[in-house]
Amino acid sequence: MTKTRTEATFLSPIVESRRWVQDVSFPQDRPLLNLSQAAPADPPPLGLRQALAEAALHQDDAHLYGAVLGRTDLRQALADQMSQHYDAQILPDQIGITSGCNQAFAATIAALCSEGDEVIIPVPWYFNHKMWLDLSGTIARPLQVGADMLPDLDAAKALITPRTRAIVLVTPNNPTGVEYPDALLRAYFDLARAHELHLIVDETYRDFDSRSGPPHALFQDPSWAQTLVHLYSFSKAYRLTGYRVGAIATAPELLFEMEKFLDTVTICPSQLGQIGASWGIHNLQNWLAGERQEILDRKKAIIDRFPILESKGWRLLGCGAYFAYVEHPFAQPAEEIAKQLVTEASVLMLPGTMFMPKGSKSAERQFRIAFANVDAEGLTELFSRLSRFTPAGANNADAP
């Protein structure tokens, strides 16, 4: 019997990893360090929560259906903010608001692809992107990255076929944390335009990029909207994870096609979430700058403290935004080690096998460390635990 699309799609790594810890009792002196999920665990700042409460009490339209592509004031506010951030002119009719950034990706694929079409996606990939491609009947064409964790342009060219519809990039990257250089993004933009493809750039973590000034100049191209689809999330910037608010920037005619998908799935994004996002844009930029600095401080802490692991054979492959991507020194595969880390070290990290095609040997050596909710002190404790850890039955001399 043929499998349904959901039966043929792998389980979300976040859901699976939660099952690893649900029945485990952690020692009082060694509580769980959860480095599995890249999302803020704290609620929005008080001012934003008060704005949400006021809207819930006094703003009738906060409880009603709204425009499929989002509230006019939020589209305008985001267009203005992006224009300033990228030193470019972005218009409100080039902005669509979605129920989270995952839905922004899903709407984009629905608008661009038919059954059996292909999308080029670098590996290690963001697992929800791969899951949606599988669920939608779109073929994911894995694009390998180099030792610097950057996707190889010549390899991408070789993957293009008559069925290719788009190339996906994520910067700062999930899962590796690597920030893609402006020149590399431009090269992919030119490649996509030359082949009449769309370049989908997921910039969920753009507010935590370490660079000053625009991270790239794609929006400065007068015809950017004919090739580029930019994806964004308010969840990370303003801690609005539970409100599900994301965004798309692209050509109005492509947004018109996406609107059909969005109207069918959610009708409109959360009104309260949009009100909160708009309030955040207008009132939380200084606060967000502080959040960015805290993440950059944690990145520095990882780089500064990593030698303790390096001396044990670990390697730091990438670091930035919410993530560090590492290689372990053991002979056992990463998933086996991940489960042992839960019980033996009270550490939960996702193995590289959750971000790679099945059978990838390099994935068995890798982990993603999501440090959004672990401060510098917690990172010190993490590295201490990892440096003392040896998996059961390990013989490091056998490690590849």
C-alpha cells in the first residue's frame, strides 16, 4: 500500500528529541542543558505584553478575520524597517505577513512548484524546509557545502535541471550558524536569474547577524523582486513564538499566488500577533540591539571556550546567530551519542543526521548546538560536561 505524504515524511527532530528526555530524571546537581531548539524560552518584554493585553481588551478587530496578506500598518512598518536595514527601497505591496516563517516557506513553495518539481537546498538543511518539500511532493536536491559550511556555487549549477524552480539559502544559517558573504549571495542571485529561477533566502536570524550595515545588497538591485523571495520571522526578534508571525518580501504578483494558499490554510495571520509585531518594530529596537549583543557575547564565549573541547578532538565547524555546529571525535554515530548525552551528561543536542540525507557519513560526526537559551555560564558548564564525556564502549582510536 502506498504511503501517504505524512507517512513518508520524517518526524520533526524537535518532537523526536523531546521523547528522549520525557521519562528521564536528571540529578539535582546536574540539571538538563537543553540545546535542541532555536527559539526564545522567555515571554516577550513587559511593554509588548501590555500592548497585547490592551489590544485584546480594547481593539475589536484584534479578534476578527483580517486581510490574508496581513495588516496594512504592519506591512508598512516592516517595509520601512527593511528599507532602512538593507539601505534599499522596499514597498508595502512587496510584503506579505504569514503565520510564522515556516508558513512563509510553505506558501512560497506552493506558489512556485508543481508535483515533481525540484528545489536545490544546501545540506546540512533546516529540517522543516526538507519536511515541507517532502509533504508537498517537491523533490529536494541536496547541495553540499564545503569545509567552511558555505554552499558550493559550481555544485549548485550542476544540480539545475528543467524541473528546478528555486534555490534555498538560509543566512545566518540554521543549523551551522554561518553568515553567508554578500558576494556569495549575489552569485546565487545571478545564477538564479540567469536560469529564470527564484532565490529563496530565509533570514529568520538576521537580527542577530554579527556584521554592521546591510548583510547583503540584493534588495538594492532594481529588479530584486523578480528573483528574490526573502523570508523573515518575528518570533526570534520579539519573542513572539506562540503568536506565529512571519513575513515574505517578493514581487506582488507572486504574493497574489501565495495568497490563495494562505487563504486556504489559515485565512489570515493572528491579529494579536501582528499587533505585537508592529508594536515591536516601533518600540523595541533598542531592546533588540541588547538581545543581539547578548547573542554575540554567547558566540564569543563559544569561540573562546572551545579549546577545551578541541583538545579532546572536537572541531568547531560554524558559529553564529543561535547556533554552533560541531564535529565530535568518537567512533559511534551522533544519534547514539546524543541519546547517551541525555542520560550520562544531562545534555540535549540534535545530531547532524537530523539535518542531512539518510546515509550521510559526515552527519554521523556532527551536532547542532542551539544556544539561544544558554548563557555564558551555561556554555562553560556545557563544555565541561562534553569534555568529560566518553560514550559507552568508545575506543577513540577507532574514530574516523
